[in-house]
Amino acid sequence: DSYMLGTQVSLFANIARKEMHGVQLSAVYNGSKEHFEGAQASAVVNYAKSFDGVQVAAAANVTKDKSSGLQISPSLNYAGDTLSGMQLAAGINCARKTKAQVSAAMNVASESNVQATAAMNIAGKSDVQASAAMNIAKKSAVQATAAMNIAGESDVQVSTLNIAGKLDKAQVGILNITGKASGRQVGLVNICGDCEKTPVGLINIVGNGVWSATASMNEMGAFGLSFRMGTPYLFTAFEGARLIEKGSHFKKFSDIYETGVGLGTQFGKYGSHFELEYMLLTARTLDVECDEDGEEVKVEFEDDDGPNFRHRLRLSYTTQVFPFLGLSVGGTLNWATIGYADKVWLKPRAEYHDDFGSEKHAGRWWPGFYAAVTVGKF
């Protein structure tokens, strides 16, 4: 007899010492020291050196060698070698290689076609990982979760936080981080060491892209500092400026300051380039105290006065004087609105502007200019 054929039923344990084809049913333990074909069902543990069929246990299903079929457990499924089939658990699934793992807690595999869980997936290589918390893989085609994806190499990642050493197609999330990307990053914050495509987001930090700081003066008599991050196709700009008091000969600031954020393009060019930028700025007033010599000794933000808003569209040209140093000049179109203030304070220093709107919806527009010095990579 080369194998056993039939059914084993026990209140405690069933053990097949050679290959068995059939069914094992027990309250505690089913075991097969050789290959098992059929169904094992136990209230505690099922073990087979290899199997072709189904293992169902309340505590653990274990197989050592290459197997085919289905493991179902509320606690643990373990396959020491390839399982051509599925593991289904409320607790943990663990396999060297399997087609599918579905659990409520954790899936672990050296290689898996599909992993789905409410908590964590871990794989050396996976086609699809889906979870509510975390996916980790050395190489993955698709990772999707609500919290965090981590991969050495990934085609697609969708999550709140995505981290990949190499990205081939897309990252979509709140924070995306990758060392090298041939695909696209789409998120609130994108960080990329070496990008072939322009990231799309509010803050884009690109190692081989644009990162520069600019000091500027404009027609309002405002001294501004801005920072730009992104690529020459699309960059994000953050700006802060404070108006110089009229008649002070550039020795004293007024109590009006602006902060803003915008988007712009260098039309894909590095070095000397034309530039188009849109920025939305918020203007507020400061509470400034000066000493007897007119020097500022205390500066506080004034909360009582509401802000003005200014939309600015700017076209400029930057010439690269030296590596990492450029000079810029350009023209602007400005549209200031009353916002939540009692009047529109913003205007060009030379008083050329056109007012429009009603008392509660007052606005003002004017053309302007600016000159700047830029340092960094641009």
C-alpha cells in the first residue's frame, strides 16, 4: 500500500504516517507526515508535509513543502514553501510563495500575487497589496492603503504616505517620497531625488529640479523674499514681503506685509529663461513700536485688521550671470481686493491704479514691474 485512503475521525488526534487521500476530522490535531490529498478540519491544528485540498483549523494550519489548495483559520496559516492557492485568516497568513492572502491582521510572503488585509502586508515581491494600514514590499506592482506604503521598487502607490526607492509609474498621496522616479508624483508634498517627470503638488522638492531663493523689489516699494521648488516645467513659490515706508529713503519699513503662495513655469528651461508665475498674496498690518531714534524695538501681528488679497500674474526674464546666480526683471498685472479689511490699502507707490467695485466689494488693479537677484538652481 503506497498511500492511505479513507476517513479519520477522532476526539483528540489523527495521524497519517504515510501519504493519505481522504478526510481527517478531529477536536485537537490532524497530521500527515507525507503528502495529503483531501480535507483536514480541526478545532486546533492541522499539519501536512504537503497537501492538495483544504485545511480548516481554529488555531493553525501548517504545511511544509509545495502544496495546492486553501488554508482557512481565524488565527494562523503557514506554508513553508509554495502554496498554489489561497490563505484566508482573521489573524496571520505566512507563506514562501502563494497566489493570494486575505487576512484581518497580517500577510507575510516572500512572493505573492495578491495580499489583502485590514492591517499590514509584507512581501518580497507582490503584484497587488491592499490594506487599511500599511504595505511593505521589496518590489510591488500596486500598493494601496489608507496610511503608508513602503517599497524598494513600485509601479503604483496610493496612500497618505508613499515611500519608494524607485518609482516606475505613479505615486498618489498626501506625502510622496522616492529616490528615483520615471513616473509621476501627485500629492500635497512630493520629494524626489531624481525625477524624469514633473511632480504635481503644493510643495515639490526635486533633487535634479529647481530650488532657488530670490530677493526682489517691486512697484509698491516692497522688499520680498521668495523660495521656489519643483522643476522648470512647474514650480511652487512661497513669498514674504514688507513694504518700505514712503519717504524713508529705504531706511524704514511700513506696517504692511504680504505672504503668498503660487505656481509658475520656466517653460522647461534651466539657466537663462523666461518665466510665468501666478501668486495669491495676503496683506496684513503690523503693530510696530519704535524707540527715540526710529528703530523698531517691537513688532507684533495685528489681529484686529482684516487682510487684503492680491492676485499677481508675472512674466519675467532671468539671465544666469554665474552658476547658481541670476538677475531678473519683469512685468506684472495686479488685482487687489478689499478682503476682510475696511479698505484697500495696496497700491503702487506712484499712485497709478484704477479702482472698481462697490464699498463692500472694492477692488483695484494696476500694471507693475519688479527686479530681483536669484541664487540656487534655476
